[in-house]
Amino acid sequence: MAPALVGLSHSPLIGKNDPDADTLARIEAAVAGARAFVAEFDPELVVLYAPDHYNGFFYKEMPPFCLATEATAVGDFGSQAGPLSVDTEAAKALAKGVLDRGVDLTVSARMTVDHGFVQPLEVLFDGIDRVPVVPVFVNGVATPLCPVSRIRALGTAVGEAAAELDKRVLFLASGGLSHDPPVPTLDGAPPRVADALIEGHPPTPQQRAKGEERVVQAGRDYAAGSTTMIPINPTWDNLVLDTFESGALADVDDWSVEWMGAEGGGSSHEVRTWVAAYASLAATGPYSMASRFYEAVPEWIAGFAVTTATPR
């Protein structure tokens, strides 16, 4: 197997509440570099680690992670809707390989995904049906959250199983870094909201549009400084990136849920997708970070990062 990795932040506010032209140009240049990296690597399979934002996974059943043998996107925030091009046979092989290695993996034969999965496929491949993919949901929102060490174990097992496929495999992480957007929580939620978070009732188009507008307005308020959300934390973000660049992945085992939330905000746990992806790459041997970009983007309520990595 020939592996490679891309880590790419996402935000539903991209294109809806953008930063100034100079900042946007720097981000676009970094993304273009990642696209060129992917095009040169020409993956035969993408293992995509991404979170969900209560569009596919709910408290009725909330696994810490789940691999899909089929997946369909809901099309939130203007992202593409429809089926992903899931390589079902590869997905089944990876699932078996992970379970054989002692990691208790949940498997979905009909996963629903949202912009967290779709954005990186749109950005890097111009669509959700352009490349064979194995989607792996990693919970980064719903509490209680499992220890980060279990995410590293997941990534290691996936990487070892992927090495048996004899394919060019791109490990792709979507999410992070520090950000604290207005994501609902079950604790203290009013009965109607709690029921939706538990049962997963699909919103009407009007309800979805209203909810998405609240997020856009939150981005505007955040950029203007009129918010109670936890600030973007470039110091923490770069510590996280330093960990991945150094290859000292065992350090993440000491990252507590409380520390991550205090330093990076409620949705900083999307960094777990990066932990899984880098652990998958590391399972195939030592690696080097080929490129690294970071920018704090209040308009997107995100510490935004793009990295690429290859075996040494």
C-alpha cells in the first residue's frame, strides 16, 4: 500500500461569511496546494474521517465512531446531497480488519452524513462521487466522549488494515481545530430540542433554513466580537499541529475531554478526526508533514488548518 494524508478544516460558513480578501487568498493558496498534492498522489481509495452535527447520529444511539458501507449526504448549508461513492468491499474489509485488531467498531449499512464529510470531497475532488471512499464518523460533539486514546487505536487499526488492501490510500481528516460554534447540547435542552437530539427527527426545509441562518449570524457576531463563545486559540491549535508534525502521537492519550474543551471550545473535539488519520498513516511507518498551513478565521468560527503528509 502507498499511503498519504490530508488534514483539512471545514466550516459551514465558507462562502457565506468570508474573511478579508488577503486572508481568503492565503487560505485558497493552501487549499490549492492540497488539491495539487492529492492530484499527484491519485488515490485509489479515500478513508475519510469526519464528524457529524446532529444530521446523521443522535443520542438514541451515539457511537464514538462508526464506519459506513454505504452513505448519503443530506445537503446542509448548500453542500452536495446524494450518495457518496463508497467502496463497499473495501469498507467491509477495513471493518473486519479493525474488529480483528480488538477495536469495537460500529458499522453502518446506511449512514447519513453532512457537510463535515461533503466539504473535503467537494474541495479536493469537486464532488462526492468522484473517488472511492470509506466514510468513518468520529463523534466530536455529543457527550460523553471516549478517551482520545481510543481514537488513536481506531486510526492505528484502520491503517494496519488498509495496508493489506494493496491500494494508494489517502487518509483524509475533516474538522477542527479550535472552535466553539452554537451546537445544541442535550444537557439542559428544552423538551422539544432534547427530543430532536435523541430521536433525530428530520427538520423541515424551513426549519433547516432557519437553523442555518442562526449559524451564519453567529459567525457575523463572532467576527464582530459580540459573542460569549470561547475564542479561537492559535496557541492550542499550533500545539496540536506540532504534535502531528512531530509524530509523537502517543501524547494525545493525555488529552482530556475537559482540557480540550477549555482550550479549544466545544467543537475542538473534531480534532479527533485528525488524530485518527495521523494514527492511520503512522501505522504504515514513519511519516513527514509535507506542508502545514494555519489561520485563525473568526468569520468561520474556526482555527482553520490544512496539512499534507507522506511516508518518509
